[in-house]
Amino acid sequence: MPTRWTLDPDRCFDPDPRQRDVARSLFDGVRDLPLVCPHGHVPPALLADDAPLGDPATLLVVPDHYVVRMLYSQGVAMEDLGLPRRDGGASESDPRAIWRRFCEHYHLFAGTPTGVWLKQELIELFDVEERPSAENADALFDHLADRLADPAYRPRALFERLGVEVLCTTDAATDPLALHVQLQQDGFMVRPTFRPDAVIDPTRDDWEASIELLAERSGVAVDDYDGFVQALQARRTAFREAGATATDHGAFAADVRWLEPDTAAATFDRLRSGRADALDRGRFASHMLAEMARMSADDGLVMQLHVGSLRDHHQAVFERFGRDVGGDIPVAAEWTRALRPLLKRLGADPGFRLVLFTLDESTYGRELAPLAGHYPALRLGAPWWFFDSVLGMERYLDATVETAGIYNLAGFNDDTRAYPSIRARHDVWRRVSCNWLAGRVVRGLIDEDVAPTLAKALAYDLAKSTYRLP
Amino acid sequence: MPTRWTLDPDRCFDPDPRQRDVARSLFDGVRDLPLVCPHGHVPPALLADDAPLGDPATLLVVPDHYVVRMLYSQGVAMEDLGLPRRDGGASESDPRAIWRRFCEHYHLFAGTPTGVWLKQELIELFDVEERPSAENADALFDHLADRLADPAYRPRALFERLGVEVLCTTDAATDPLALHVQLQQDGFMVRPTFRPDAVIDPTRDDWEASIELLAERSGVAVDDYDGFVQALQARRTAFREAGATATDHGAFAADVRWLEPDTAAATFDRLRSGRADALDRGRFASHMLAEMARMSADDGLVMQLHVGSLRDHHQAVFERFGRDVGGDIPVAAEWTRALRPLLKRLGADPGFRLVLFTLDESTYGRELAPLAGHYPALRLGAPWWFFDSVLGMERYLDATVETAGIYNLAGFNDDTRAYPSIRARHDVWRRVSCNWLAGRVVRGLIDEDVAPTLAKALAYDLAKSTYRLP
Amino acid sequence: MPTRWTLDPDRCFDPDPRQRDVARSLFDGVRDLPLVCPHGHVPPALLADDAPLGDPATLLVVPDHYVVRMLYSQGVAMEDLGLPRRDGGASESDPRAIWRRFCEHYHLFAGTPTGVWLKQELIELFDVEERPSAENADALFDHLADRLADPAYRPRALFERLGVEVLCTTDAATDPLALHVQLQQDGFMVRPTFRPDAVIDPTRDDWEASIELLAERSGVAVDDYDGFVQALQARRTAFREAGATATDHGAFAADVRWLEPDTAAATFDRLRSGRADALDRGRFASHMLAEMARMSADDGLVMQLHVGSLRDHHQAVFERFGRDVGGDIPVAAEWTRALRPLLKRLGADPGFRLVLFTLDESTYGRELAPLAGHYPALRLGAPWWFFDSVLGMERYLDATVETAGIYNLAGFNDDTRAYPSIRARHDVWRRVSCNWLAGRVVRGLIDEDVAPTLAKALAYDLAKSTYRLP
């Protein structure tokens, strides 16, 4: 009989007894603070509909690209994990079979953040008592299905149980926002985030269609560049009225550079009439990022910029399964030169706030911390994606705090689609940041009496203040 | 009188008592596993001839570029270390004088992996009891010479004493392979590795001559591109028949890109007729790497790719002493874009396996771990060269495991020319990886009951399975 | 009532009891060694004049760009910190008001090296007993003003109290050097360092004016390239006669490449006659760096090269407040290819010594340590600027020692304008390096009996030998 699978109450903490004592004490002070979630990908419909979360495989395996990629890398076909094929080809439709494959390969997650999150989620939220394995896969499936059928596991009930104070979603610029309005009327603090990539980046396939939708949604004719800008401003206003405090932008590189107004207008016309080339498209995308910054300085929406992922690296997987299934790979980033034109104009503008996210850790200490340690408008976003992990967080704090200080960081965000894992993710950050502070305290580098304030800042305050959440 | 020079039985382990206990226990489980050596540079003749290993200086100083470069960097002339000059100029010919210079400068190795390996080798294998110094240089020389004259220190006797299960050598594509056949007949598991750089890279001076030799060795006329490809395939077959399971490739950059078949054939003709330019040469080398990948997918030989060294950086040293004397310097690497064409075609091919090695640690977490955590064909090679060190290994595990998991790593290889140091090198890896796992265990991030399996995987299983060793 | 603000006697040391014991013991052996300061920016006039150091704000806040940038990044205007505007616009003129703003924001320095240095300086040198805060700002100001009025806080008195053995300043190539001569006559070992950026870099605005001054100061007519070179050599001789043992060079990139002599002369003529373009300027600057190296090989002045800062990144701040106020941001560096021409010619020249400094930590292990571990002329400079911090030093030692060894490092330099902080900065380095060595000792990787010698090398010997200080 297997021993019971348990959570170490001191997980993430260094083993040194003195550091552990300080870490425990700091963590006790922040463990139960409400969760501030300023950036993530939970669909608002999940909470608006409040339907049961579904079977274990459809909830925990199929939509989680961290899980899918790891199994795929070790030879499990994505079809066998139930990922729908774009060509309508066959995929596994039996959730139990998918779950079994996941359990058979559970050892692959040893030492990964996915393993850490899953363990906490399974034990704390779902009362699982054994590590998943080929042997217990079926029993576990039944156990989880049982729990998920319980109304206590409905999304709205979990919102409270997880302790969420505010949850920001990520929404297309053309989103009708009706769900957010409804949720707020029902008393759930779910805020939209303005994500205009599809409408401002003409290098995308869906740009034309998105522009049509933008015109429709905004009620502004998008016949020329002026109309385009007005439509965007109308949508930003609608987002603000629906509770948004931030925008979000993904880009391959950080080049943000204004075109001359006439050039911008002429480029827009070329784009719309199909006479634009690749250079036009790239320059217009970069210009529109700059315009989003200008509008942020005006309307106060905090601008988030995520840079450096080569999306859909594996063409065959993209063609068969589409985006966001684990085939996005980072590249080296450059910030110092790329952001200079933007910061020249807005780096000290009190209305402007820019939160930067990188997948290139070598830029933390070399570029991002020095930038954030100078420009009033800048804050450093939480460790992103592959680096939302125990060691990733430690390297982030190691590389940024000495140069930028604690107060130029943006706190934490969970960036997740996996709604039930939210608490586990914040828990890791709170533990790691408390342990990191404890390490500084026992080395005499941070005064012990100020450490609790810093721990609370990292766990709660900085996320709220950075994102201008009330 | 100096105190006795001893090995710390807990060397490489963190000092924290709890972590040390777990590390010890994990290491106890792997310490005596046989050594799997899937990549290295021990000359097969060493074992085939089974001649005495020579005097201490000729064994431990002259051929070890780690040793030579360190002494050279502090002002010791390479001539004075006995390195033969290509122009026939004088070099120190007295091994005892060379050994004395080495001992006088032994303090330079404090904190380096060379220091760690030498210490273990001298104490464990050669029963040395004092740290080398100017004072004891002569006595040490005599002591070592004594040991080396003993038949127990012959290469074949050491093979057993070192506990080698399988030793893969690195061999020119034109190698006759007779020594490997003989060694296997004599019961020594020494396998060749197909290293075709000289025949597939026309940027090298020796390309023309190597092509002639390739034709001779393969028995295939290399009159045109088709013949060239057939000759290569014939040699790959010969290597497989002689026990090879892998190929090895060194390249300045990771660009691997097929030419159109016609273009490849025409470029080959231009190269052979002396009408090719630098661009032709570079493109053809990149194409042939891609072709090697294609053949690997067919014949199952595991492909190793080592990228990012600017060879013979110091021209004067190269001109006087030739290659591989410590003047190779790394440059920044790029993998995400460079490998995309190759992985598009073969990244999910079940016959293909590619093991990647880098000298640019910033690519571990940014590019290599995300790639290996997605593509089924990829495995991450062991920390290479300058990073085959205690801290290099720790940074490697820190930067890769969270993203790629343990099971997308390729285990360890010693990559050494220094035959008697093999055990010390594996010992460091086994200690460091056990200590790393122990750190995860005491922080509650890896379940203690699975850690022994992971330790064995890193010490033994992954090297065998990655390299398809039976 | 606040508890007394005290220094942890074990600050910077790891908490593990065994490591801490070894670290303490190593630190005891180096704590009181005299300070060797081979590179810094203390104005020689400070010591020559020996005037009182001024009020607390003018001493500790206004001129310290680490302090200014952190407050500025959190919304404090530079005017309100008393920085003089170039346009003569109003700036805060009340030191007490500036000091109050600093104290109100003191929490921003938690976890930063500035916080560590200030704490030690305030407590050890100025007997402060409370952490600065809004509440105690005025009392602290009075306390510090009191101390600063005491003759014991005059620069010359502090020279002794800080324990400085030798202090090297950084001086324009056109500096008259009279102050250094005077200081040496008065028994203070203050040496100049030849910093010719203004005269050898025609990309600078002040190049023309600097050339005129060079001619005047050297007494050599700078009518053509030959005269220019002779004038530089004359100044180098004057610096050597005034006690200089080193030169210092700042460059955006490490490209150092000779022009053909004729080309250099023709370019100089074009530059002087206003017919040069940007390419000319860049190539000539690179050529003159190479010439500086050639002269160093001749006259033995140790060459320091600092690479990789994009100066005055924030144009508005530069225009309003000028250089060196916290708006310089690093970029990625490349050394392997860039230094090859220089090292080809001088890398093994016994007269030449080159000390390299980087702001791109990814080059420590990838390029700089391999280069320094081979070329006799190279030494690795101390962790620079943002990396002159506890974690920065640890990463530096982690990334360089295994490859380059201890003896290819250049020891420490404080690089500071903040004269009273010198001791605190050396103290951090000595503590961190002792703790780092202790970590290697308790892990069995450095023999305990050699560690004290290594600690002394890092604290004292290497700085002296690298910079050829007698």
C-alpha cells in the first residue's frame, strides 16, 4: 500500500533552520491574504455560466499546454491526449483513457512547476491522497469526477474558496464585455483587460476580419486611420467603463516606434487596400504599440508588454492542432535600444505605466532592472511562463531587486487558464518571495523588522498599486 | 610535515545536514553503478595496444588542454610544458622538468574542475598523499612513475578498475574501425562514434584530402554528389556494424538547412572543381548537417550537435602548436530559429534523436529546455566543456529541469581524452545530481520516494536510453 | 521607540553554521588589511583641499547616482533632490529638505547594495543609531552635520581612518596632475589614472576642444596624426611620472581594431578638417583603443576596458541634468570576436596587461573567463556597477573561477565617487569572497589550508599585482 501523498508545510523554503524560521514567520503573515490576479486567461464565461467544471481530463489535461507539451515531448501523441484536430481527424474522446495516459506519465513532472501546482491542487482542493500512477488512475478519475459533480466545485463557489479578491481576464479589443458587466452585478470582481493584438497587428492572418469586427463593436466607421484610432479609443473607453485597469500586448520584439502621422495614415490605407508589404506590416504594428502607449498615458490604463516568443515553432503541430498547445519557443530579447523612443516620450509621464515581461532571463539584470530602476513609468512584470517556477522566481528576485529595488516590481500574476490552480500558483510565489526575503534577513542584508512589509508588498500591495486596482 | 591530503567523503554536497543526509543516501544508490560513457575522446589504440600509460607529465600534463591553458594564462610557455612545436622548434623534453613546472603552479587549480578531478585521480587511483607542490614534485614524479610501471595501471586493467560498462570513442568518418572490432572480440565494450566533420564541412582545410580518403575507405567513387552521399551512407553502415549508436558533429553555429537537391549537387561540383566561394562552403556544410539528420532518422544513429566554439582563437598559438591546446573560445548561440527547419521535418520523427550541447548557458532556459520540453526527437546534452564542473552542472539542472523535466536530459558524458580521470568526472556528476535532487527533496519539491529513481536515471539510465545503448 | 539600528557582525555570510565558521575565520584574516583602490572616481581636489565634506544631503544624496535614480524611479523629481539644472531652472537649495525626501524614501533601498553601503557608513563612520525615516530625518541631519563639522571627518583624516593604502583616481588625459604631485609630497598615496576617452573618441561632442587642450597640456603640436600620437605618448609619460600605473577606457562595444597607418593618418586629417563621417569617427575611436593597447605594451601602464553602457538613455534627463545622473543602461556585449585582433597581436605580450569589465553577466562564463583562462595578458575586472553587490559578486565568482581560476581575477576595486563609502564597499567584497571560499571549503572543493591565501589574494594581493602597484 502506498504511503499517503502529503504536502510539506515548509515547501519551497530553504532547509537552513534559521532561514526557515524567518520564512515561516513571513509566510504566516501573507498566506491568507486575498488573491489579487491582475493578469490571466480564465474565460469570463466560466464564471458567468457557473457550469460544472467537467471531467478530470478535460479540466486538468487537455487544455493545459504545460501538461500536453511534456507528454508530447516523451512520445505521447497529442491525439491520444484528446486534443481536437483542426482537420477533424480522430482524437481520443474517452476522458478516462486520456486521464490514464496522464497518470502513467506522471513521473515526467518531477521537479517541474506543473508537478508542484498539480500536487497542491490535487491534495488541497480535491483531497487526493495518492500520487497519480498507472495503478490508481481509474480510482483517481472516479474520485475527482465525484468532487467535480459537487456544487462546491462550481466556478463561483471556488472563487470564494480560492480567496480571489479580483480576477482580471484577457479579452479581445472586440469583446462585447457583457459577461463582465453581469459578473460585477452578481458581486464577482472580474475585470476585463484590453488585448488589441488582433486589431493592431497587421502581420496576423485575422487582422482584416478583426478590423471589421472592431468597426461593428465600436460603432465607429473604420474607413481611414483616423476612424481606426477613434474606434480603438472607443473600445478602450468601453473597457474602462467595464472595470478594466490595464491593457495587454504580445510582441515578438520590443521595438516600439512611432511613424509620422501622415505615414501612419498612408500605411493604414495601403494595408486596407491590400497594397502593403511585410515592411509596412511590421512598422505599422510597432507604431500601433507606440500609439497604445500614448493612449495609456492619456486614459491611465496600465500597459503590459510580453515579448520574445516565437509562436507556433513546430509547424506540423500548429497545422494539426492550432495555437497554444505547447509549441511556442523563446528567443533572445533586446530592450535597451528597442524601448528608447517610447521612453524618451513617455518614460517620465505620470499617467503612463508600462509593465514588462521577458522570456530572456539574461535581460533581467542587464536591461530590465536598470531601466525600471530609472524610469518612473516602468515596472518589472512577474517571472513569466517557463520562469513562473520556484527557481525562476528566485533567479528573478536575485537578478532584479539589487538594481531595481522591491518597489519597482509589479508583484505576482498567475497568468493562467487553469482556474483551479490559481491558489497553488500564488502560494508558490508567496512562499518563494518570503523565503528569498528570509535569506536576505539571515545574511544581515535586509532588516528583520521591515521584512514583513516587503513580504506583503510582494504578495499583495504591489500587484494592486502597479495595476491601479482600487 | 604537511598534513595528509584527503578526499572529503561528502564533497560536492551542500553543508545543510538534512540535505546532506538525503544526498548521501541518493549517492549511495548510484556511486557504484557501472560507467556509461556515450561520448569521449579516448583513443581506441590506447586500449587496443594496452601499452603502459607513460610518464606522469606525458600522461597528466602535456595532453590536457585544461591544464595547459591555465599554466599558459599565468605566463608559463607552452614549450616549457613539452608541447611539440609544429615548426620543429625546441620544446622541453624532460618529463620531470615539465612535472616540476606543473607542481609549482598547482595552486592555480584551486576552485576549478581540473583541480577536483586531479585530486580525486591522484588520491584514489595513484595513492598520492600530498598536494603537489614545488617541494614534493620530484618525489611525486617517482611515486607516479612507479605506479604507472605496474601492470595494474595498463589501460585494459584500468577499464575494469574504473568500472566502465561501455566506452564510446570519437572517430573520423574515414576510420578503419579495426581497433574497435579487435577490442570487442577481446571483450571490451568500446564503441565507435561517427564524426564526419572533416568530410562534410568544406570550410575546413583538410576537406579535399578527407574526401579522397572517404572514397578509398568506403569503396564508393566520390565523383559527384550522389557518390558522396552513398559513400557517407556506406561509412555510417560500417560504423553501425562496428557497434556505433551515435554520430557527433561540431559546428560554429546551429544553422541546419537543406539545399534543394539540384543545388546541393551543383554546389558539390563547384566545391570539387575549386570554383566554390565562402558562401557555397558555408551553405553546403549546413546542408550536410541536415543530411546527417535525415540519415540518422533512417538508420537510427543518435545525432550529437556541439555548437558555439570559435576554434583556434589565438592565431600565434595555433600556428605554433596546432589545434586543441586551449585556445578555443565560446560565442553566443542561437537555437530557436536555427533549428526550426530541421525540427519542422524531423522533430517528431520517431527514428530521429538529436542531442544538443551548448557553451552559452543563457540558452539553457531560454531556448534549449523549451525545445526539448516540446519536440519528441530532442534531448539536452550534459553540461559541456567549461561547464562540466560542479557549479556548471548545478546551473544546468537549475535552468533546464523545471522546463524540460528530468527525462528530456541525456544523462552524463565525460567527453574526455584523459582516460584515468573518467571515474572522477562521473563521480562529480553523480554527487552533484544527487545533491541537487536532495535540495529539491528537502524543499518539498520532489517526493522523497521517487528521488532514488531520478538519481539512477541521471547517473546511468538516461545515458543508455538516450544513446540507444543496449 | 525604535530599536537600535545595528550591523550584523556576520552580514553577507551564509547561515549554515559550518560555512559561517569558515567564512568568519577567513574574514578575520583579511578584514583589517589596508584598502587597495586601483580604480575609482574620488576627485583628487577633495584630498588636496581637505575642506569639510559638506552637509549630509550634498555629501550623501545629490552626487550619488545610485540614490538619485532610485528615488527618481519612484516619482521624486531630480529638481527636488537638488540636482542642478543645466538651463539654470530652479532646484531645491535647502539641504535639509533634500535630506528629508531621502529619508522618507529610505525603504526603497531595502535589498540593494546602496542600502548595504549606506547602513554600514551611517553606523560605523557616523555613529547613527536609527534607520533613516520621515520621523527622524531632521534629527539625523543635525547629527550628521555635527559629525561632518568635526576635523576628524576631513578627507585627509578619513584617508587614514578608512585604512586606504593607495587610492587611484580617474583623470582626463589633459589633467595637469599638480594635485597628485602635491598629495604625494604630503604623504598621501593618491595615483592618477590616464583616461583619454575625450581625446581619442571623435564620436564625442567635446573631441575638438579636448584635442586643443591636449596640444596645450602636452606641449606637442597636434597638427597631424603623428603629432597626435606623440602628444598622447607625452601625456602617458607625464602620468607615469606622476605615479600612474594604469589607463582606463570606456566604450560602447569591445571592437578594437587597428587601421592601416596611412588610413589612420588620413582619417585624423578628415576628422580635424570636418570632412569625416560617422563611420570614420567610429573606426578611428576603435583604432585609437588599439593604439592605447600598443602603448600599454610599451610603457607598461595596465589597460582597463569598460564596455557596454548606453549612456544618457533618457534624453530629457540628459538635457536637463547632464551626464552621470542615473540614466545609463547596459546592452548585450560581445568579446570573443571583438577582441581577437587585439589579442592576436598583444595577447601574449609580457608588457601588456588588459583588465576587462562587463555589464553583461552572460559573458562572464561564456567569453571572459575562457579568454582570461588562456591569454597571459588578460585579467577579469571586478563585478562592475550594478553588479558591485552581494549577489552580483557571488554570480561573478560562480561564473568565472571554475574556468579562469582565482589568479586570473583582478581583485576588487570600489569604482566610487562616494569617498566615505569606500570602506563599506571593500568590506562587502571581502565578506562575500570569504563566504564564497568558505562555501567551496565546506563542500570539499577547495582545501581548507589554502583558503586563507586565496582570501588574501582576493582582498589585497591581486589588486596590487594586477595593477602593477609597488
